[in-house]
Amino acid sequence: MLLLNGKPLSYDRAFTDASGTQYPANWLRLASLAEKQAIGITEVASDPVYDQRFYWGVDSPKQLEDVTDEGGNVTTGLKTLWSAEQGEIAALLLAPSDWRVIKAKETGSNIPSAWKTYRAAVRTACNTRQAEIDAVADAPSLKELLFGAATITQQKTDADGNVVVDDDGNTVMETVTNPAIATPWPAPLE
């Protein structure tokens, strides 16, 4: 982060120094380090970034489990919060087809089998995702489960579990499905 007189500067924004000299928005990108230092700009490390959905601060994860104090007050843990979120997502996925179920009940007709299958798949995915959430051991694992990349790159191994190397002795890497992410939601019907 760049500071001038203790105040942060942003790239691509005009600014004024203590003497009243105005600098255009592109000046920080075009100026050399010496030019920046000549007018008193210093560079300091930015504050560490953390995901507030899972952490109170850097290296301070939120609690996973619900906690009840002596007075009977319950502090909801991440597992309960994210499990409830899965139920809300399932409800949103089912809502557009609810009218089909209501119509079938009111008219005595059948729900098309594709819609029955889809609705069952949504409920199954929700239950599986909630079980996966319940099984995590820590906040980083929960974050990876819910927001991890679909694929990861890892060292390729042979059938015996040995690392595969190429003719030059370099480790061979492969891209695989991330085993630490949650069960996907079913694709919606058209």
C-alpha cells in the first residue's frame, strides 16, 4: 500500500501532496520509485486479507460447532449456519417447479418424471452437502468444501502410489477433480 503523509493512495486516482501540487490519476503507475519517494510516498505492507464468512481475523477462525453458555444462550457455529444455507439454496432450486406439484395435486394429474427426478436430486444433494458440512474438522476445510476450485493440480502417481517423473527427471503434474469440494447441485431442467 502506498502512503503519502500517512494517508493511503490508490492507483488510477488523482491526488494532491502537502504542498498543494496535484497529480493526475495515472501518475502513480508512470512514476519511478525515486519520483514517488521524492514527494514523500512510502510503501507499507497491506493489511492481511481474510474471509469474514469464516474468520474473525487473520488466523482467528470462527467456531464450527454451536456453543451453549451457562445461561442457556446458544451461539450458532459455522456448521449450523452453512447447513441452513444449503436448505435455503435447495428451496430456491425447487421453487420454480413447485407449481407443477401443486397443479398435479389440485387436478389429480401426474408430475412429469423428469421433474420428480430433478426435485429428488435437489433434496439428495442438499442432504449430502449438509452431511459433508457436518464432517469438516476446521474452518479452512469448510471454506474449501463450499468455495474451493472444481479442479486441482497435483503430482501424478502410478498404480503403486509412486510419483511419476518424465525423462528429464521432472515431476509430472495432472489436473484432477478436487476431492475436497461439496457435492454439486443438479443441473436445472429447461
